[in-house]
Amino acid sequence: MATVGEGVRVDSASLKRTLDELSELAPDLRKDLLGELGIIAGEIRADAASRIVSRTHESARGYKVQVSAGRGVRIVGTTAGAAISEFAGSVNPAGKCPQGASLVSTLNATYGKPGRILWAAFDARKEEMERRVAESVRHTEEALNVRMHRV
């Protein structure tokens, strides 16, 4: 959750509610807001992708920004490599076989503990990103208020 300016607070529930209301009241403002959120998410995606050390860059290309009517904006790892790199060892840190244990050990040494790439990229810029999301929502609300007062 983020707070900006005069107490504007943003959480996933209020953001979804805002997007739903904009669908009915001002679809163009909703589209603009989703575009802004997509840019912010794209920066996190790019940061995560830049953290991956790979000859093929396949896992880095697997991070995608998805913008949808129902879910808003999210970043997902669309390849098995991205999912494995992010979460290997989170359930069973020791691994169930020597190869699994070796993989987890290598990932931990290279990137840190599970939640190691995409979540680490978000965590590194969390306050800045939350502030920017809250500002984008506030600007959208201000534009909507201006329109509604003209009617």
C-alpha cells in the first residue's frame, strides 16, 4: 500500500475498484491509467531481466507485463526457466536429489534466496514504484473530477 500527497492510498482492492469504475465513467482515462501502470511494471520487468545471467537469455525473455481488464497489470514469468529460477528451493530448500540440491545451491549463490529475481527487482524499487502508482491513480482521479464538474 502507498500513500501520496493528501492521503491518497492505493492497494490492490481499491485499484481494481478504480479500474472498474473507470470502465463505466471514462474508458479513455482507464486506458491511460493502465498504460502508465504498464510502463511502471515494464521497468520492474526490465530490471528483473537484467539480473539474469544466461547464455541464451531465454529466462529473461520469459518475463512479460500483462495488462487485462479483470486483473489490471501484473508481471509474470512465462517460461519454466523463469519460474524455476525465481522459486527453486522455496518448498524444499535441500532438494530431493543431488541435481536439485546443486541447482538450488547455485541459484542461491548467484541470486539469493527464493523470490530472488522478479521479487528482488520489485523489492529494490518498491517505495518508488508504489509512489508512482499512487501518483498515476491520483492524476486519473483528478482528471475524472475535472470532467465530472463540467457536466
